[in-house]
Amino acid sequence: MKPGFEDKFMELQAEYVAFCMDLVKDIEGVEKAYIYISNEKDSRMFNAFYKIKNEIGRIGIMPIDSNITLNFLRTGTKNIIRIRSLCEEYEADIPTQIKMYYDVASQSFEAKYKYEPVWTGDSDVTAFSEFEDWAEEETAKLAEEQK
């Protein structure tokens, strides 16, 4: 890997966080953003969900115009090409999955990466099912914390 990659990679991730926070700028009580990127072979997927007023809010059921939502998902998915290109340019491994966490109050950021195939070739697992499983996992964690 060539020098400077980590800074450029962090910049791209920061752009995703800003992009996701812009979607919910008019929604009160946003506490966290959960950003999902799947990037396997010729398949890419992007989505996000949020912790809002101590509940998990999914994009499809939030008070956001459906055209804005669709554009958000398209743009986020299209921008995955930038991650792939950056990794190739700097001779870095290309992640197959990225899960980003952004805490609004502390402005802290965390990301988890996978580099091996997550779902390619397995008919029971898809990028969308991986995203849904993550959202359900975070919903269960939140419910457990509230007990």
C-alpha cells in the first residue's frame, strides 16, 4: 500500500457520513448513523439506518420524500466505485463490506471492514439480507439496553 492511502480513505468515509447526515438534517433527535456498504465483484449496495430518539429508524419508514430516498440510495451506491478506485490506485485491499457507525453527540466514528466474500455464491445470503440482519441486531441491542 502506498503512503497517503489512509488519509484519502478516511476522507471518503467522512464524505459518506456527511452525506448520510445530510439526509436526516431536518429530523429531530438523530443520535447515530449506521452506514452499510457492500462491494463484491460486480455488485454494489449502499444503505443506512439511524438511531433517532432512542429507536432505530429505517429510511423507508422515515418522513423523507421517496424521490429523495431513491436518489440517496443511488448516489451512495454509485460512489462505492470511488472506494474501489482509491484502493486500486494505492494498491490496497478492497473491502467487500464496510459497516460505519457515527455518533452525533460525540462526533465519534468507527468502521468495521471485511475483505473476504460475504455473500457471493451463497443463495441464502445477499447484501440486502446482511444489511437487514445488521439493522435487526442493532435494534435488539437497543431493546436490551432499555430493559
